[in-house]
Amino acid sequence: MSKLPILMYHNFCKDSVLSFGLTLSVAKFEKQLQYLYDKQYSTYFVSELENLKDINTKSVVLTFDDVTENQLVYAVPLLEKYNFKATFFVPFGYINKTDLWNVSSENSGNKIMSIQQLQSLNSNYIELGHHSFLHKKYDSLTTEEIKKDFDASFKIISESNLKVTNSLAYPYGNFPKKNPKKNQFFKTLEENSIKMGFRIGNKINTFPLKNKYEIQRIDVKGHESLLKFKLKLKFGKLKLF
């Protein structure tokens, strides 16, 4: 079996001093991409994983949550520069608004891309996936609320003529973990044609993927060094980190 690290990114900034937590400086991001490029890593869209029988020894999946404008400004040009593919997960209810779940007295929030900006993304490098409509924890929602959330997302997709792959990144990495609610949640995903569901977990996946609704991602933090990035890429998140 092959190993497949799936990396999870959020916000980007120009000032390296502000590179912390879920916000990564453009300089650090480029160093990470340069490393992947120099080591000849292959990148895949999430949508490609379903039909692949095997992957290259050095493979990685790049994923981005929330489709903030800072991703468009700082991340997308670098993905194109290094010819890397990536999947961007969209919180459809917040398109052209702000990531209100991150707003606090210290943080005014980040602008989320508009429909036009999403439509302008180059499909050779970027594909879109689901990140729910309301960006709420699935474990806190009823089955009926989850179904309505999907309906609202599909309505936006249809009206905006967006091409969105049938994959879902769970907001906060959250999903019901105990039965019967867990089984009902996975059933709801199937009813809405979701082919893959992404949690956090911070572990390296084996490929072919075993559980299509519990695929693990590794969070990339803005304050971490390039060495730590390399170690996460190889081992996932270790306790000694």
C-alpha cells in the first residue's frame, strides 16, 4: 500500500510576522511548494482519487478550506507557478461575505471569494469541493438540518453554474463519531452523492483509501518551520511536535 498525505491550508498573508496558526505567510508557502517541486512530488485533485488504482511513491493532495480572497491573491499564483493541483472547499452560504466563524475582538475576519472569482479559477490547477452551507459542526445538527444544508448548497451551485466535485471537507473537521448518528450521517452523505468526506486526524492515509468518509488531513500551521512541514509530510503529526 502507498502512503498519501493530504495537506490542509486556510489563510495566507504577505507579512511573515503574521504567519501563525491557520494563517501562513506567502514566503513559507512558496518554500513548501518549492520543496515538493524539488522532490518531484505528484499532486492530485481530490476527484481523481476515486478512480485511481495506484499513485506515485511521492504523492500529495493539497486542500484549502473556506475559499478566502487571500488564497486567491497569494496561494493560487504559486500553485500555477509550480504546476500543482489543489482542491478548494467552499462554504456556500458565505460566498462574497466574511468567514464570520473566525470573527472576534482580535480578528475582523477574512473576505470570501465571490461567485465570479470562483468561476475565474483555472480548472487546470483548481477544483472546487463542498464545505457545507452554514459552516456548522455536523455533530450539532439533526439529519433534517444537514439535508437542508445540502439543499441550500446545491441551489447555489446550480444557480451559479459552478463545477463542484462530490467531495466534502467537514467544517472544523467535525462529524458524528458514535452510532447510530454516525451511520445516519454517512447515509445522508450517500443520499447527496458525496463520494468522499474529509476530517482532520493529522495522519498519513494509506492508498487505496479505506474509509471514504473518514479521510484524514494534516493541518499546516503558519508558525511551523520547513523542517516540521517535511516531518508532517512524511509521518503526519507526531506527539513530539
